[in-house]
Amino acid sequence: MNERLTRVKSDSTKFWSSRTRNQKGAIIGTLVAIIVFAGVVTYFSTRTTMAPLFTELSTTEAGQIADVLTAQGTTYELTNGGTTILVPEDQVDPLTVSLAAQGFPETGAISTTFFTENAGFGMTDNEFNVIKQAATENSIANLIKQIQGVKNAQVMISVPEESIFVPETGDDSTVAIILNTEPGHKFTEEQIKTMYNLVSKSIPNLSTENIAITNQYSEDFSLTAVESADAGTTVEGQMAIKKQVERDIQKQVQQMLGTMMGQDKVVVSVTTDIDFKQENRQENLVEPVDDENIEGIAISAQRITETYSGTGASASGVPEAGNGTDNFTDYQAGMAGDGEYERVEETINNDVNRITREIQESPYKVRNLGIQVMVEPPTADDPASLDAGVREDIEQILATIVRTSINEDAAGELTEEAIAERIVVSVQPFNGKEVVDANPDSVIPWWVWVIGGILLVAIGLLVFFILRARRRKQEQEELEIIEQQQELIDIEDISEEKETEATVRRKQLEKMAKEKPEDFAKLLRSWIAED
């Protein structure tokens, strides 16, 4: 065992002394890197990672939760002036459920302070966006809870994914809010407007049309019809309506042509001219029932017929005083003789259609509409690669949209030439189209690559030195074997002295003089004394 240790020590000493200064530095650096890496891995694998359990707590409620955690024997930390409680990361979910069963907390949620506490190199973009959205939802809920009558609020924000194609073709952001209101509380119009304004101003490019607010009783709190009707009376409202009409038409055309040609091969632009003139009028009309004869309908009729004939009868009328010729039968007064007469009297009461109309015109009318479409041909550098029939189909689709969208009362009669003037289809390559990187950047942090490279270099150097030491040791063993074989095959020297009794004694005496000089000295004295 001692011989083996001695041999190992000698081999190690020989190996280390045979190395150059650079080699010794590389070996030492490799060992230090391995030790540091092992220490870092051990530290991160054994340390307790603390995560927020609740944030934005009141001091009273934080103290109550701290007492519960202490009674359960759970390790915790208080930060941010005692408003945030941190617990081991693997115990966040069980403790949340356990404390929720006990009624904790009444306040507190994720907030913007989470970023300063947990942001680091290892956070990906997706994780950051999720935390950012949660913080925004909580901030909006806290704003709404400041309104009288709102006990609690839950906010859900839906943000569409960003598209690399034509902007404003995807769905807009939407917000859904559920309020926990006090029983019997009725919100005023000002309170409802305030809630909509708070939400729309908290999220960029969010219109009030994409906000839905309700309470625990499924009561819908939407903007009143008066606000919608008054939207066209202000400049801001008119511009919003104009933009909304253009956006809706553009979205429909983009989806239709994008399905036909490809979403990245079509760009649509829509311009409108809208008439916001409003008109309220009342019409009182009298029309005949029979339009052909210009006659009304008979509601009552009376017919009287009288006839008389005879001899010696006097058919005469009784003239009125002062008018000797005004008799009913137009017979001359005083005449007598044979005769006959007939009298027919008919009275008909007709009635006509009496129509009363109260007309209120629509708040706006599309007076003019223009659609401009840019299409990239199948072969980008060859405009002729787009079939003429496809272009005619596109123009026909756009003509139909223009014809059905424009109000003819406001714009007048639309002819084919007038519609063609409102449509432009341009076929050309898209030089400014965004190019999608086929190899997106890796989400692995840069420091992981650095550490991985250092470890690979260290492992490579260590393997290199081990293999070289093993190879040298093998070569040394082979040299020793060769030397031993050479010693075995050495030929006896012919000049070597033959051993005799005298030579044997001489060798014994030499050996005795070397190993036991005192005994050899005594032997010499005895020989001298005898002589």
C-alpha cells in the first residue's frame, strides 16, 4: 500500500513538473471553474426561492396572515413596508387555497411592484407579457373599485396577437368587466361614463364599443342611446363614425381578397364622404282611393226617382214669390193638358285617404365611397402573371360593395361609369413588405451560452490532459518492459572472473566490511594478533 502511494505521488510529481507554465495555469483554471460551477449549481439547487403570496395588503391584514403562517410553521418574509408577503415558491399554491378557505385575503393582488422584484435575465417575453397584462387588469379593477357602489371588480383583457401582415386587419382589443355591486345600488349615467372612460383611457387604442360591463346579477351597464344619438353632433363623434365605417369596409374587403390572393399580397385603403345632416319632418297627405279615376270611396248614397203620366193632368210647378220661372220641373206655369214627367235625385258622400307621416332621417348617410386596392401578382417581379379574369373579379366585387354602401338619395343615381371611377386596382410588387425571419432568435439567455461555453472548454481541456497523461504513462511502461527484456537477454561477459573459494571469501569479506564494519574490524584484529 505504501509502495503504491509512493508510486502515485512520484508519478503525480513527475507529471506536474513536466508541465509548462501555461499548461499548469490551464489546469488550475479548469479546476477552479469546475469548483465554482459546482458551487453555483449547489447554491441554486438547494436555496429556497421566495415568491409573492399576496401583494398590496393592508398592514392589519398582513399581520393576520403572518400570524396564520407562523402558527402553521411556514417560513415567510415581509417586504415593501409589510404590504407584501413572500413564501417558498413551491408552497404558493397550497397556501393560497388554504388561506382562501379561511377568508384571506380581502385585498391584495399582483401589481407593478412584481416587475422590480422578479424581473431578471431569465424572464422571457411571454412571461413578461402575462405579468404585464395581469398588472394592468388589477390596476383597472382598483380604479373601478373607487366608484361608489362597487364592492369589487374583476377585469379580463383580450389582446389579439400582432400580425406581420397588413395592420388593422385583426380583431381589436376587448375588455370584459364583472362588478360586485352593493345590493339595490343604481348607477347614474355619469358613473357609467366614468367607468367606460377609465377603461378606454387605460388601454391604448381601445374604443368604448369593445368594453362590456355587467354585475353579479347579469345587469348590463352600456352607454345610453342618447349618447349614441348625440355621437354625430360633435366633430369627434363624426370622425369616429367615419373612421369606423372605413375600418369595417376595409376589414371586409381585406378578408375577402386576402382569402383569394393571400393576406400578405393585398393592401386595402377605403375613403368615405358621409353626410351627417339629420332631418325630422311631418307630412299630412290627402290622396284619392282610386288613383286612375281620381275618385274617393263612397261611404253613403241616396237615390230618389219620381215618374208621372196621364190625361188632363196638370204638370206644373209652384213658382216662388218674386221668381215666376223658378219651378222645379221647368214646366211653364199655368199650362194644362196631357203629359208625363220624371225626376231623379242622387246624393253620394265620398271620402279620401288622409295620411300623416312623421319622418326622421338616419343620423348619417354614406354620400361617397372610394376603394383603393394594391395586389401583388403571383410572381412578384412579373405584373403580367396576374390573370386578367382575376382582376375583373376583384373589380366586380369592389363595384358591388360600392353600389350597396352608397346611399342613392344622398349621392344620386349610380351609373357603371360613376362606380368605376370610385375603384382603383393596382398590380405591382410589394418592395416594403416585411420579411419574416425563418430562424427566429433563441429565447435562451446569453449568460447560459457563456456558462455552457466555459464548461465545454473546461471539460475539453480536462479530457485532453487526462488522455495525454495516460498516453505518456503507457509509453513509460512500455519503455520499462523493453529495458527489463534487454536485461534478461544480456550475454555473460567472457572476461568475467570465475568464482573460486578465494574469490568467494573475498566477496564475503567485502560484503561484511560494508554491512558490519565493527565485526569486520574485530576479525582483522584477531587475524593480526594471531600473526
